[in-house]
Amino acid sequence: MAPFGVLAGVLAAFGYVGAVDPGEPGHYPVCPLLRLTGLYCPGCGGLRGAHALAHGDLAAALRDNALAVGCYALFAVCWVVWCVRGRFPAARTWHAGALGAVALVFTIVRNFPFGGLLTP
């Protein structure tokens, strides 16, 4: 029963982001790192990407934040495994390290001029 509660929460969050456009000012807070330094964090563009994905625009979602879209897909796979096996897949220590390394590289690359395709 728990997987369906989680699914309901995720669908509610995506439904809200799909209904309330993050591209319009005043609905969501501005990223503090972007505001203070002008640098994009790994999550910058994630809400706009979720909004685009909720409207079926995968290309725009990938342009806004490819890492977030990849994480949404990874979560979907883990949710299906949870439903089939009856438990959420256990993350190993190296999984967290690998995800952290990917987020760090993504953050660095998107803030350089040659990483222009990764900026929101």
C-alpha cells in the first residue's frame, strides 16, 4: 500500500507544478545559490523541467534540467521495482557517492561557457 501513497504524493506534486508555471515570477522561491552567486546549482531548472514534463514536452524538460529528468526516470524505475518486489531498492554507499559525483560534475560543467546546453 505504501508505494501507492508515494505515487499519490508524487502525482500531486507534479500536478501542482504542472498547473502553476514556475516560469512566472512570484509562485516559487528563487534559488539562493543563483541569487547570491549567479551560479546554477544541480536543481536549477528542475521545476521548469517538471512543468515541461507534466505537459509532455520531454525536449524542454531535458533543456531545463537533464539531471532532474534522469532522476525522475530513476525514481520511476525504483518505484516499479518496489511494487514488484515489495520493497524499495536499497541504495548502496557507492550509489550515493556516484550520484553525488554526477551532480558535482553536472554543476561544474553547466556553469562554464562550454556547458551552455546544460543551463536552464
